[in-house]
Amino acid sequence: MANGRLVRIAGAHDALGAKLAQEASFQAVWASSFEVSASRCLPDASVLTMTEYLAAAAAMQKAIDIPVVADVDTGYGNNLNVAHMVREYEAAGITAVCIEDKVYPKVNSFAETAHDLLPLPDFVRKIETAKAAQRGEDFYVIARTEALINKLGVAEALERCYAYAEGGADAVLIHSKRRDQGEIVEFLNGWDGRCPVVIVPTTYPQWAAADAEKHGASVVIYANQGLRATVQALRDTFGTILADGTSLGVEDGIAPISDVFALQKLDDWMALEA
């Protein structure tokens, strides 16, 4: 980002997914709270604890050589919870956290329910607390506004993000569930560039990363495509095996055992034993 190049990030929920994202040449991994909770067959609704989300993010970071950006929802509570979260994630080697401005407990942005936001001054204080709690200069705090999710409009989103940047946020994330990029483009056109902008094109997947970069986006996160691909692949594979009574029909389309050994770095471990 400091070099002015677009950063592309892939969502994951475990070390294997993170490793595959790095293998595909993504520059960072998004430790998605949606993916982590879904991997436990639980809703993305502040059900899991900070400790559980941290364990997932830390396992990813240990497995890869690129940064992990942890989705930490609302920061797991009040300002003291945020301070504790920052110190724990930083100590675990996580590069960055992203805190959203919804009221705790939160529900996934795409769920058909209320998405009430904290009053602006209260969330600015959360960002200030997060930055004050970090110990190293390189830890990165992203402030995410759900103003568009809550249908408050682009003007409200800009006002909030300007305030978050002034409060010390290293970047802002603007989130939308519109089927086109129109309001994101409007936001980017109104942004003065005081800090980088992160986008998450889940509901407007037709918008190319190159076009987003031209409009001023610094980071694009593909937050949940990996999880959704896994769900579909497993359904197809298991269904075919059960219907055919044999796995022969899927063998040419799935990874060989040797590929899994390579991801596990089995040869390196065997060399240690030797």
C-alpha cells in the first residue's frame, strides 16, 4: 500500500485456506469472522469469543509468510475489550485488525435484520483506544463503517470515515450490499485520500479490481468466496460418491494425496525426525 499498488486479500477460516491464498499469490489473508463462525456451523452474530477468533487467525499467521488481517467485528465489547483485543492480536503476530462501527453484539451485514451503529464519537473513541493500546509502530487498525449497510447514505459514511481517520485509523473500510458499485464509487469520489480505503465487493462481484483501483481503492478483499467454493465442492464431491457408490468419478477432479503432503510440508517434518 505504501508503494501505491492495489493490495488484494482473500478470506479464509483456517491455516489450509490461508496457505492456498498465499499459493495463489494474494498479498494478504482476511481472517473472516463469517468464515470462522460458519466453519463451526454457527452464525456470524458475536456467538464465538475473542479467544476462538484469535486462535483461528493465529493459526493462519503461523502457516503463511504474508500478513493476516483479522476481522474482529466490533472489538468484542467496550473500549477496554478493544484494548485487550489489540494487545492479544499484536502479541500473536497478527498484522492488522478491522473493527466495525455497529453496536455489540452484531449480526452479519447481509442478514435481514437491524444493523444499528454506535454514535460516531463513541466509535472514534474505540479507534483511539485501539491505537493507544498497540505497542509496535507497524500494527495496523482499519475502521469499518456500516453506514451504507444501515441505509444511512454516502454522506453519513464519509462523515464517519473522516472522523475515524482523524481518530487515528490507518485505513477505512466502506461496506455495501448493493448489487452494483454505484454508492462505493460515490464514496470514493468524495474521499479526500487522507488514508487508504478498503472495499469488499461481495454483492457487486462484477467490479474489476483494476477499475476499483482507478477510482481510488487501495485494498480489495474477497472475503468469503473461498468458503462458498468449499461448500459447493464438498456437496458435489460427496453427492457424486454417494450416488455412484465409488469415488472413481471424482478422483480426477480432486487434489492428490501428494498435494496435501506438500501443503503439510511433510518432507520437512520427516527430515527433522531423521
